[in-house]
Amino acid sequence: MSKKQNSQHGLSRELKSRHIELIAIGGAIGVGLFLGSATAIKTAGPAILINYIVAGMIIFLIMRALGELVMYKPVSGSFSTYATEFIGEWAGFFTGWTYWFMWIVIGMAEITAIGKYVHLWFPKVANWIPALISLIVIYIINMIAVKVFGEVEFWFALIKVVTIVVLILLGLLIIFTGIGNHGHATGFSNLWSHGGFVPNGISGLLLSLQMVMFAFIGVELIGITAGEAKDPDKTIPKAVDSVIWRILIFYVGSLAVIMAIYPWVGLDENVSPFVLTFEKVGIPGAAMIINMVVLTAALSSCNSGIFSSGRMLFNLSNLAQAPQGFQKVNDRSVPGRAITISTLFLLIGVALNYFIPKQAFAYITSIGTVGAVWTWMIIMFTHLKYHQQVKAGKIKRSHFQMPGAPVTNWIVILFLALVIVLLAFNDETRIALYVGPIWFIILTIGYQIVKKRKHKA
């Protein structure tokens, strides 16, 4: 086995530090910021910044817990493998399959969106054509080599980062110099001049909280990359520790600038706040530029979806919790079969646009909501069990440690429980509380089948 190869069944450690860094950024920045932020702002007003700060701290603690587990054992299965070791085989089974399905569902939604974004430029092209082409290209990228996936994700993330940095810089020019605003500096008074900083009260803050949390789905992807990171002892801690300042700059910074320029009451939920800011400065084709960035974000999410679902299926197979054929890697050290079957499921998303009504599709996508909260909770519970074994002297604690454990574990778990409760107060997310239990009943049946097969074997 070459030096580049991972001892975990032939995966190759070819993701460099810059790949991991930008994958971490890409996981924290998605379509939710570029398009969906106006909805969250309408719900909470300028106080939405408080939610992003609080949620950012919670995400940081989740990532520190995951980072400590990764430093204990850097494997591709990540939190599914750790859940199996520290909680039980059932926890690894539930987590692995839920995370796999979460990314399949997100991928379906993203390839559906890709068709719509391309439609802005080519209105005569049927939506399914660019969706299918994008899926084929991303599949090929993932099948070539892990470093190719990392390189593509690096550039996807870089486009998003540059866009946000440019917006912040242009916004600060408007705020302090008045350029693009007839020479009148806007200042920051718009943050409190229209009903106050918390115009919709505590209820507005709470109702927008789950919107904010779900904008961060994908940050845990750092854990999945650990099994193929070139130098996980250095790259993973660095990527995890930078999560908090990325959130502060990219989310809090950009939205603070936008709301300082535009009174929050005047934002249109159907128009990206980024488009408004670019147009105000006089940049031609602002809508087209942001459409390209949003398309990049969707492609990035789909790319991450194929990568992570393929690796999770590969890991489940290694744990005898999925068909054994999925644990095979090709001559480029890529789990080709696991990636292929995951991509075929994503292909169903193209067909779903035609055969399943939007309401039924919403039922399926709500699994993504359940999957994210379940994964984050499992990471915290697993870290608790890991911490208990460390205290008992059974294993040695990682040098990269979660601050405040185990108290901070319970703070995060209670916070996530609050998010689940808040799902009931939103018409679009309430369905998750109905679909979630059905999904876990299916998993319970599946786990019993797996147990019986293993027992017979």
C-alpha cells in the first residue's frame, strides 16, 4: 500500500490543506445565504444577526466535538463509525443511513434547482437537461480521483467566498462614503430605525432560528473528508477552528452590511439581497452574476452530496450494514460502486419533477431536516460517551479537545431539541415531525434485518 493510501480499505489520502479549508467554507455557505436570507430577515428583522452569532457558536461546538473524535480516529465513516463504537451498532446504522439519505435528498433538490437557474439564461431549454448534464459531469469528477473532487470543490467555494468579500467591501463603501447612493453615506441606522433592532420580538427570533440552523447543513462534511485528508492531524483542527470566524464574516458581516444599506422592511423575499446591493453600486448584470454564484453553490452542494453519500455507503458496507459490494474501491482508490448507486438515486430527482407533486416532494425533502439535526445530536452524544471512556482511562484523549465538555455537550443538545420543537411552528417544516418518525420506523425494520443476517452469518 502506498504512502498516500489510507489503511481504511484502500482510500487515498490526497485531499490537501487548501482543499479541506475550502470544503469547510463551502459547507458553511450555500444557497440559503445568497437567496434565502431575505426570508429569515423578514421573520426576525435585524435581530437575525443575533441568531447567526448564537447558531454559529453552536455549530462551532459541534465541529469541535467532531474534530476531537476525528483526531482520535480519522476515518471516512466519521460520525457513523464513532456512533457504532461509543453508543452501539444501532446508532451507527441509523446515523449512516440517515446521513446518506439526507445528502441524496439535498442532491435531488439541488439538481432540480440547477435546471431553474440555467433557465434564466436559456429559457427555451427544458429544466431536466441542464440538471442531467450537471449530474453526469459531477459523477465523472467524483469517479476520477478524490483530489479532483477536492480541486473542483476548492474553486466552487472560492467563487462563493470572493462574491461575499466583494459584497462586504462594496457595501462598506456605500455605508461610509455614499458611493452608489448619490454621495449620501447610509451609516448603520437602518439596523434600528424601522421598528427597532428586534422589531418582531422574541417570537420572530425563535421562528427564524431553524431557518438559520439549516443554512449550516454541510459543515460536518469535514469529518467525512478525514479518511482522505493528506495530513489530518494538521488540516482538520485548522479547518474546524476557522468555522466560527467564517460564520461571523460571511454571514453576520454580509447581512449586517445589506441591512445597513437597505431598510429590512423593504427587502423582497423573491429577490436576492446580494442582487440589490450589486445593482445599487451600478454593477451591470448583477442578477446574472448572482445567478451564476447560486448555480455554483448548487453544483457545489451536489458535488458534496455525491462525495459524502458515496463515502457513507462505503463505510456502511465495511460495517456489514449495507451490501458488501459497496466497499470495493477502483484502481484510483475511489469507492466507485457506492458513488454510482448514490448517483443513480440522485437521478431519480430529475424524474420526480414530473411524476410527484411539489407537496409530496416536500415530504421527502423534510428528511433532510431530520437528518441534519439527528447527525448533529449523535455527534454530541457520541462525544459524551467518548469523554466518559477518556475519564475512565480506557482511551487516551485527543490533543484537539472540545472546550467545556461535557457541559457544552448538553447545552448544544438542548439547543438542538429547541430547534426540533420550533419545527412545529412553521408550515413548511412541520411535516418533518411527521415524516421523521416514519423514516426511523423504516430504519428500525432495516436494522432488525441486518442483525438477523449477521447472526446467521
